[in-house]
Amino acid sequence: MNEVISDATVKTRKNHICLGCLQSFPPGSIMHKQTNIFEGSIGSVYTCPACEELKKYIDPEDGWWMEGYTHDAIEGTDESPESYLEKLRSTSAQDSGKEEP
């Protein structure tokens, strides 16, 4: 069982790979950091702001918590995580009958 012990937005002090898009982010980047205990081991995962927001649009049953969830969704396209997020925002707004600001 996974136990979340910390969940915060941080300014990084070293390079980190985003769990979602698998891109490398340099020191000084703003990322979401989640620290967990899983099967007796402690570890942290980092997500960039776009991939963190993308979690709102992906059903956990579809595996947003899986490594590379954004990467897999945009693989083979010319989309960046940010453009993919914009597309999902637009689709969500259209589905709810609202216009994007």
C-alpha cells in the first residue's frame, strides 16, 4: 500500500525527471513533489506543472499515476505537454457548455 507523507510544490535544487512527460527539468524549476512510503521504502516523484494539471483530466483507473502517463498520451504527435493540456481544457469546456476564457 502507498502512503503519501508529503505533497508540495517546490523549487528544485537539482535536475529531476517529470513522472508524466519524462522530460528533464534543471535546478530552479518549479515542480510538484510527492513523497511516499511504498512497500517499506521511501521515495519522491516529481511532476512539471503541465503534467500535474493533466492529472485532473485523466481517470486514475486509466493510470495517471503510471510513469510516463503524459509521454504515452502524446507519443507520435507533435504536441507538448502544454499543448495537450490546452486541448483537454478546450474539450472539457466544450463538454460542459462553457467557453474558454
